[in-house]
Amino acid sequence: MPVRAHCENPDRRTLADLIREYRPGYSLEQRFYKDPEIYKAEIKSIFLKHWMLAGHVSQIPEAGDFFLFEFDVESVIVVRTKEGAVKAHLNVCRHRGSRICLEKEGRSKLLTCPYHAWSYDLNGKLMTARQMGTDFKKADNGLHPVHVELVGGLIFVSLAEKPLSLAGMKEDLADVFETFGFDNMKLAAQKSFPIAANWKLAAENYQECYHCAPSHQEYAKVHAMALSKEAFAAHREKYLAALAGKVRTQESPYYFDQAKAGEEGYQYARNPLLSGMESGSLGGKGIAPLLGTIAEFDGGASEFMVGPVSFFLIYNDHMVGYRFTPTSHETCCCDVFWFVRGDADEGIDYDLETLTWLWDITTQSDEEIIVNNQQGVNSHFYTSGRLSEMESFEQHFLNWYLSSMKDSISNTSKGQ
Amino acid sequence: MPVRAHCENPDRRTLADLIREYRPGYSLEQRFYKDPEIYKAEIKSIFLKHWMLAGHVSQIPEAGDFFLFEFDVESVIVVRTKEGAVKAHLNVCRHRGSRICLEKEGRSKLLTCPYHAWSYDLNGKLMTARQMGTDFKKADNGLHPVHVELVGGLIFVSLAEKPLSLAGMKEDLADVFETFGFDNMKLAAQKSFPIAANWKLAAENYQECYHCAPSHQEYAKVHAMALSKEAFAAHREKYLAALAGKVRTQESPYYFDQAKAGEEGYQYARNPLLSGMESGSLGGKGIAPLLGTIAEFDGGASEFMVGPVSFFLIYNDHMVGYRFTPTSHETCCCDVFWFVRGDADEGIDYDLETLTWLWDITTQSDEEIIVNNQQGVNSHFYTSGRLSEMESFEQHFLNWYLSSMKDSISNTSKGQ
Amino acid sequence: MPVRAHCENPDRRTLADLIREYRPGYSLEQRFYKDPEIYKAEIKSIFLKHWMLAGHVSQIPEAGDFFLFEFDVESVIVVRTKEGAVKAHLNVCRHRGSRICLEKEGRSKLLTCPYHAWSYDLNGKLMTARQMGTDFKKADNGLHPVHVELVGGLIFVSLAEKPLSLAGMKEDLADVFETFGFDNMKLAAQKSFPIAANWKLAAENYQECYHCAPSHQEYAKVHAMALSKEAFAAHREKYLAALAGKVRTQESPYYFDQAKAGEEGYQYARNPLLSGMESGSLGGKGIAPLLGTIAEFDGGASEFMVGPVSFFLIYNDHMVGYRFTPTSHETCCCDVFWFVRGDADEGIDYDLETLTWLWDITTQSDEEIIVNNQQGVNSHFYTSGRLSEMESFEQHFLNWYLSSMKDSISNTSKGQ
């Protein structure tokens, strides 16, 4: 018989109780997906701490070029300085707090607040502020800086005061970045999918392919990962053996709860497509110039992730990036990025609609799936359910998540 | 002078305080119509406990036919099984909680979750779930069952673990169900009216006819109940005397606080229309074939209710059903159902627009009235007002409501 | 380096803590602009206490004419009685709380509730209520009265039980009201601007002209106040000297924290336009007949305010009124009123579009500015910023606001 404990009494359990009561091998309890207080703790412990993909250097080639990266209540200005560096600042004027940049992207010599015209240079230094009296110190009123790291041309930001290290990841994966020509890619397209669900349901959806066969027939025609656990393992073993010497096959499984101490989590893995498939496209044929030093289609794709919400799928001829960010405790945004060789010309070397087809259609399906998941989870009768053998990566995410939330409690005086 | 106590201090009174301070003969205090915590207690004590009208067997004639009944955060699948029974299940997958049925109605051999393809039979038994490991027990992972009772062809559901009994009601009113041919009706139309007000303001509106004369001129031209208390009583006495031997006149007043112990509340009563009127229509003439064993129009209509939010008005030639369900603490839905003889053909025996006219127009008016009521109740200056002599049925509702909420407190350790 | 204290720990500070920690010379902390509990305290301590502009007598010339003044959850009926007086009542029926007047303005002999037809006369006295039993007292069930004061033809209301006095203001400024012919104005236009920001950000925006030069070029072409503090002071000194004997130049600086004990705050001040400018218009020329006893354009305009949220700018030929009211803790409404001489004919003596142009365009700009301000203030990284020398009036508002909130705490047993 179903357990109806939730209906019996008001739930007075603390976040610490909920974490303690988690049953490994099961999905999270309802409150993790609904409770505004837990959401507040997540913002602090996860989104104001970890590295997230902001965008790509090809979006801001010239000095003064900027774009905004936004999540929850935050807006970050990512900008190319006169010196050619990539910098990031909070989009919050130090006078009375107004947004400074109102457009999603643009070019500007100075960052000037539209309210009272306080003006900052591209490094965030306050340059002009009228009528502020003699004891006002401009040097104390620069824009709040945000940490930036470039991974190839990918721009990662961390809003933490002291961010986790990315150095180990960069050293470990230097050969991967070279093989796929990370320093010579460009962003070909980006699309935002707002989703009426808690961000974790979206992130979990990305982390398991148990749903791929029933939900994503387009994906399942190309990727071996939609197969059963056993069939995929057999397929992969054969593929990796044949690949020797071409693309790195050695896995780096330092993701989520397997991250090294003091370092941001990351993963690299090489996986097969189905026999005869070359790339993530309708029909599975290649759709863009080969990346980096890749000489020919080899029937595989690499998984790459950095931090908790930024994921990449590297085909031989293009790369797809995924980022999941919360917009409230019950809504989130999934941003999809498509990357190609930096010297590829749209309309000549690749067709934009062809390039984006598979992951556009797949994300549209996921958007619907995730909303339906949230609606069911909202029920008084939802209970944590058993995870399948194809949801082991998701289990690592859940372990890491609960551990992060536990740290968040012990870092405050009395828990949430 | 008006009492302005509300403005003086923050209101720290508990639900128990509010219940204790209720003055009989008056409307409820503001917080009952606004407070999200009180709403949570109501869901538990009322909507997850009592019987509610879900729909009618004529909506699901064939095996695999289903429709959804939804309120608050809940969705219930009501389905016809292969064995011909009517069953109901929570629309929540036992894996990770997704909604299973996404359409409001349909037909399906299996109830298959669109996310990971867990598949249940029409009785809610888990049939297939891939890659779940050897220790997974399908038998423990069936859909959460919901209790179903048929009253004639009306489908009632209760989400309680141990529902209240309907047996006494069924025995008592067997003659009524026969007279009006409950087992041989069909649902001719259904319409949902979303209302931007707390559900109790909508339910209360249905429970008094003090507003009928000023607000519902179309109704008042047909129904004697819109008259003053004294005029209606006189009219009724005369009508019931003349009716002897035709339709049951004996009242069953077991509604709300007058329900028998352990049983769901219900009511049956026979009331007159105005002289010369036959049915609830424009002009008051009959508009559909006579129901059950009714031989001729007799100038009356019966009130029938089961549980707290399901009401019926049985004319000689058709029946109108009303159901009030919350969608949040400040919004609700009023669903109106029109029933006719099962063998009546639309377009030949009755015209749909003619059939639905009176209660469509009346409910549209009520929707506006109820929203205006909520807006005034929201004021800091709203104070409980004195009920009229024509609001005695509403008083029973309020008594029952407060008593139910009181029980809810004593069933939990510390109240809300 | 930026202070990131907010991210470290949940904010458990009380309202009293926040008030105590305020740094003079700086903007308020984030929670004053976001916290629903602080908003509740503001409603009680500010909006249910102080005088606010409701409208103008020219809106209700005949007996039974009424209009609604609405803010937060409140609706006030302002009505002309048979005796010719202006009265105000809460728009809340004493029966079950329904709104009585549903239209924003109209004419009616009685105020009749559309729900159950309880009917009140224009003085708010309950006249008819059917079926209420013998012990019901109509005299105890009149509409909740709202205090009204006329200032010239301006209608002010206070929802307080014992309002602050306006007598001193009326005596002090009698000559001003005469000069500008307050008793002989009419409302020519009114426009509402809903703003997705806390009401204080809108009020603060009106209270400083530090933003005028960068944000309002149309205003800055006419008004000297957009100049720097020093330039404006020089301009003003010269202007006031030249004005002797024409319009009152003596300031009444009893605003906000400078109000006299027991009296509502108010201000009067005379300020210059830029050289050659006559009125607030495109090009700065006069656009309507001169007000009151004004004989010729004199190149200035008067500031006049009553209470915390009602402001007036009196040109020689027309007057603009501003009112800021909250609609929730995160939204507000700015209402702009344009007044002209009572005998001026639209289309002949003035053109409506010409009349309203400057402050319509300026308020549209402000609406955008204020929303951007709120968005930045919402950031975890927003910190109180230093006010400029041109924000001294805003500083008085902040001082008064914090003092009002402090009083609100000491008037309740345990603070918020």
C-alpha cells in the first residue's frame, strides 16, 4: 500500500532532517523541488559558489563588446577590455543599485549607469560620479568583480569570493582541448528554453539516458547511449578499442561527488554513436567542418562537463553546450549553445537549421517532460521512487547535491 | 463606529484562536479567505478526506477510456478497466513522479509514463519497468489508488485512506435515484469557470439564495427560492401538499454539521418552481425528455448534495451538477455538469445551447460576484458581517467547516 | 573590495536591527525594497495613517457622483452627497464584504451592493437590508468612513482613525492657494503608470533631480533644477530676488522629518525655470490660461507637497500632481494629474496633448529607470550606496521613513 505520511501531519522536518533521511538509490523528496527556503540555500551554496558557463570569446571580439549572463536575481556583465582581456562585473551600480547594461549584448566604451550617469571603465573602475562631495572615494566604488576563467574560448564565471580551482582540469584535459580545437571555435547559435520546473529536475533530466529511448527517438537513432546499460557497455568497449590513437579515450571521472578536494568537478569521457553514424544530426551524417585536429569522422562523441550545471557534447564536427540555471524556486532556464570551427562560414560550411535540429527538437521534448515531472512531484502523494541502473550518473549528482547542502548548513549557525 | 483592531497590531492569532472567536450568525474572518497556512490545513482536512464528484460513467463507456479530475496540486485518473469497473489512480508515476496521462481525456490500453516508459495496467498495477535491477519489486510500485463509489452513474472519488461511508445515503435515497433514472442518464455538457477567489466564497455563494433576486433575474423568473423566506415557505408548503404520490417530498437533511457519525454528509429536498414553470430554462418550459419514471412536469425541482463541494439540482427533464474545488489559496474552479436521459439525442430531443443557458448565464454572474466579494474581504477594514435569515444553509456549512478545521488541529501535535 | 556579507549567512536581522544599522548618507538596504513583512508594517504605519491625494472636486460636481481611490488591497469611494459635501467610505459591504462600487467612477443615488442589495445612502448610512431579523441594527452597519479634507479643490483622504492635522498647513499656505486659484481649478487629465518596483524606489525617484540631466533631457531643457547644486543655487537666488512682490517666495520646509508635531508634513518652495522658459512644455512656452491671480509668466514654478506620497508642481498656467501608492510589496502605481483653470475650455484654451506632453514622457522614462533600479537592488551583491549632494531631499524622506517604521515597532508588542 502507498505511504501517505505526508498527508498526516504538517512537515516540520528541517533541511538537515531531509538530508539525513535520504535513501540512496531513490529520487529526492518533494520539498527539495518546492521549498523556497531550500532554494535560497541552493543559491548560496551552489550558484554563488561554483563555476558556470557564461558564454564564448567569439561573442565579444572587440574592446567594449559585452553580453549579460543572468540567473536567479543576478545579472553579470561579461566584457572585453581595451587590453583584450575578458572581465566580468556585477550589473549593479554602486550608487543606488540600478542595472547598468540593459541590453543582452552590445558594445560600449564605458559602462555608464542610465540612472545617474555614474560611469565605469571596462575593468569596472569608477571613472565619473558628479556631486559626490570631497570625502567620497571612487576607488572604493568600483563594480563588484566576478571571477573569470577561459577554457579554450569558453568563458566560465564564478561569483564566489574564493572560487574552486580549475587548474587541475585544464592540465588534465589539455590534449582534449587541442584535439577538438577549443581555442579555434566560434559560437554559431544559442537558444534559451524557459522551463516551469525546479532547476534540479532539468539538470537530472540531462544526466540520465534512461528516458532517451522512450522520449527522444531522434536522439536514439544516432546515439548508442539510448541502448540498455548492457548493450551500451558492449558497444562502447568495441568502439574504444578500435579508436586507439585517434581521440583521447581515457576517462576523467572527477564529477560531482568524485571531484578532487578544492577543485571544481569535471568529467571527460568518449562514447560511441550507433554504427554508421558520424554526428548529431537528422540521419547521422556530418554537418560541419571537422573540429581541431580531427582527420575523419570516427563514430563517437565526447562528454565534457565543468562544475554542476555546464555540460558539453563534442561531436567530430561541432560541439553542443548545455547550461541549467534557476530563475526562481519553481522555474529555470536551459540554455543550449552550438559551436563550430572558428573559420567555418554559415551558409557555406554549415547550415544553421541543420546544425541545431537535433538538440533543438530534443530540448523541446525535454522541456515538456520536465514540466510534467514537476507537476507530479507537487502531488501530496508523490514519494521518492527507485532509480534505475541507467540513472547512476544522476545518483552522483544527488550525492553531491545533498553533500553540498549539508555543508551549507554547517557553515551557518543554526541550519536553514 | 467601525472596529479597526486589525490595523493596530500584527495578527498573531492561531487557527485555534480564530475558530474559538467565531461569532455564530456572522461571516468568517478575513484570514480564512487569505491565509496560505489555513489553506494547507483545508486541503488535508477537507479535500484529501471527503467525497467529491469526479464525473459520470457516460464519459468512459469503453475499456481504457479515462478522464482526469484535478484540483489543487492533484490529478486523478478515472478509468474504465477491461473488467468494466471504474477505477481511479493518482496521476503520479512511482518512478520519479511524472504525470502519466497528459490529456484531459482519452483511451489507452495501458497507462504508460511518457518520461521513462514505466507502464501500468488499467487497475494501476506496474507491468513493465526496464533496468530496475533484481531486487526491485513491481508489486510495491503500483499507482496510488483512489477510492471510487458510483451513485447511479455519478462517479465520486475520495483521496482519503479510509473514506467516510456512503452506504446510508445510497439506501436512503434509492427511491430518488430510481425516480429520476440516475442509472440511465448521460453527461450532455460540462463547463469550467475559473474564479479568482478562495473556494469557500464560491461554495458559500451556491449555498444561499439571498443574492438570487438582486443578482440572478433569469433564475428568479423560474425558481421560488429567490422569494423572501416567508413567501418561499408558503409557496413550498402548498406545492409539496399537491405533489403527494408523485416525487419524493420527504427531506434528508444530513448535510454538513448534520451528517451522521462516520458517514459523508448529504441532502435531499424537494422545492417548488414559480407557478407555471416546468424547468430551468428561458421562459421556464421543459427542454429535454422527462427523466426516469417522471410522467409529467410537476412544477418542482429537487436539491441533492453529497459531501461538501458537490451539489445537484434535479429538474423533471434534466439535472445540473455543481462542483467547487480549490486551485490555490486564492483561486478556485466551479465546474458545471448538465445531465439528460441516457437515450436523448442532442439536436433532436434537446438543444445544447437551450439546455445550458440558465446555469451558464447564472454562473457567469456568480463568477463576477464572487471575485468582488474576495476583493472586499481582502481590505484591512473588512469585518465579519451578520448573516440574513436566507443564509441558514450557509451557516450549516460554516459550522461544519469550523468543526472540520478544529478536528484538523487536534489531529496534529501542535495545531497549524 | 566589495562586501559580500549577505551571501555568507541567512539574514536573521529584525526590522529594528535594519533601522539601527542604517548609515546616514546612504541608500537603504535591500530588504526594505523586497521584504513582504516590512511592506505590511509600511501599510499600517504609512498608508493607513497619512493623508493622500484622492482626486479633485471637479471629478464629482453633482450629487451622487463618485470615483474610486485604490491602493494595496483598499478601495475608497469618494462621493458627492445630496447636501453637496464630499465624503469617503470604504468600498466594502458590511454584510459579507463585497465591493459595492465596481466602476472606477459613476453616478448613483444610493450605494447598493451588487451581491445582496444592501443599500447605503451617500453618507454611508445603511438604508435597506432584507430579511435581517428583528435584532439587527442598521445604525451599526454603515460603511466604514474615511476622513476627507479639501485643500482648495484637491480632495485628500486619510484612513487613520485619528488623522494628523492639516490646519497649520492650510493657514500657512492660504496665500499660495489664493495666488494660484486652487478653488477654481479643474482636473484636465489623469494617467496611471503601473511600475514593477517597490513604491519607495518610485517615491525616491521623484525626490531627487540628480538623475534629471542624464535621464530627462526634455525636463532639463526647461527646469533649472537639473543643473548642478551650485549652478541651481545661483540661478535660484537671482530668480527669487527678481520675483519680489509677485508670487510667494517664502519657503515652508515642513516636509518628512521636518514636519511639526501632530501635523502632516508639507512643503512649499518657489524655484526658477531656465532663462526664457515660461512653463513645463515642449519649448518651454505657456500652454494654458494663467492660474488664479497670476498676471504674467514669471519664469518659475512652485513645489508643493502634502503628506508622504502627494506632490505638486505649480507652473504659472497649470499644475501637475503626482501620487505614489503601493499595489504590492514589489509593485506600485504612479498617478499623474494635470490641472488647469476651471474656466479653461479644452481644445480652445489648451490642447490636451500639449498640456500633458512633458510629464507623460518624463514619467515613462522614470518608469523604466525605477524598474531597472529594483532589478539591481534585488541582487545578492547590492549594497547601500552613497547619496550625492543632489539627493538631500531624498535623505529627509529616508530619515522620516525609518523614524516612522521605528514608531511602528514600538507601537506593537514585539516588533514585526
